[in-house]
Amino acid sequence: MNKFKSHFSFSKQERSGIFFLLLIIVVLQVFFFILKYTSQTVEGNLSVDKDTQVKIDELKAKSNQKDSLAMFPFNPNFISDFKGYTLGMSVEEIDRLHAFRAKNEFVNNADEFQKITQVSDSLLLLISPYFKFPEWTKTNSKRRSKSAITSSQEEKLDAFGEAYQIKDLNSATAEDLKVIRGIGDILSQRIVKFRNRLGGFIVDDQLFDVYGLEPEVVERTFERFKVLSQPQINKININKASAEEISKLIYLSYDVAADIVAYRKINGSITSFGELTKIEDFPKDKIHRIELYLSL
């Protein structure tokens, strides 16, 4: 009996150790309970009622919708099928615009755009503030209303109040262009060479495509030079021309031209310039420039 009892008898130090062990276990249990309760309380405080959550969701939806409808200035003459769709135009309205452009005609103002496409007043009111027409269309309008201005020149005043004439970018010589700060011998000759390869500038903004010409220099050039006379362009028929003929257009390399011919053989005739953007390595950012020199 004494032997059995000896197994359950502890010294004073052992009893103290057991007591502290039990105390630690109890403290840990209390700590975890408090931690769990606090977490639940915080989550409860952060929750919102159903009505508030609905309002939050509506605000998010409106924000996303606003972002998706963000628009930037664009030339309505070059609205593609996809662009027209995103603007809210119907297929018929887009086709009317493309049929008009196929005649090598250009829309010059919002009223003319509506007359040709037959878009509704509400849609025109929504998108027309973003229309951006080339400067030469505005110049043509001014020339019609000012008989004192010749067909190739316009008089302006410089920063010192002295009169000077706007010269035609399509007839300017390399020497003429060097009056612009930032354009020297090399750049002036490069501009003329680029213009000659194009057959002439159709819109002012093509000057931005000249290699090595900084945007701020281009803007300064526009103060003295504009596209005042439209060149006679022999458009390349994209459905009949060979790769060599297509590659004569400065915007397209021979490899891209060959890809266009290959695409045409596989898919048949190209029906819209937007199709060209499906071709690998095609300079999509230049499509609005390129189509000025092509026909279907």
C-alpha cells in the first residue's frame, strides 16, 4: 500500500511546478478566447448594412462605366468599324461614312458628318465635341471667307507684331524650312525627302512622322507652314497591287507589304482598311495615315 501511494506523492517543488504549468495553460486559454472575440468584434464593426453595400456597388459600376466611355479627340474621317461601334453608331451609319470616304471625299465639320452618316442629334451632341479636323480644312474655310488671302498663303503676325505669310508645306524648300528653330540642313532635307516619297503631305500631322523631328519643333513649324494645297495622289489599290508596289508607301516595309498580299490570297479581297490591322507587324498606329494613300 505504501509502495502504491509513493507513485502519487509529490515533493513541495514538484507540486509548485505542476501548479505553475496549470496556471500557464489557463492563461493561454483565456488569451486565445479574448483574441478570438476581439477579431469577431472588429469584423462586425467593419461590415456595412445591405443598403449601404448596394450604394457602394452602384458607385463602383458608375465609375467603371465612366472609364469605359472616356474619349479623346479624333478625326471622324477615319472612323473604323470598331471605333464606330464604340461610339454608338449603327452598321448602316458606319457604312454610309465609309462609302463617302471611298470616293476620296472628306468630312469637314460636324454638320456634314451628320448629313452623310444620318446619325441622331443626340449622338452627334455626344461625340462631336471630340471631333478633330486637320488644320487645312479650317484654312480652306477661312480662305473662302477672306478674299484677301491667296490660295497658297495666309498672313499672320509674329511675336513682334510683324506680318509674315504662312507657306505651303507641300511647296516649301529645304532652305525655307531652316527658318524654324531646331531645323538645320539634315532635318530640312529629310522633311523634303519624306514629302517626296509620300507624293505630298495630305494633313499637317504627317510632319510628326519625320524621323528625328521633335514634337516641339513640329509645333513651331506649324506656325509658319501648313498644308495649303492638296497633292494629286495616285492611290495604291490594296487589292491589286504587288508587294513591291505597296512597299513604295513609306509607312510600309516590304515584309509587311508581302504579308498584305499573302493575307489577300488567303482571305480574298480586303473590304475595309480596318482589316489591315489584323496583319502581324502592320503599323496599327499609322493606319489613319496609310489609308489616305490606298484604295480598295
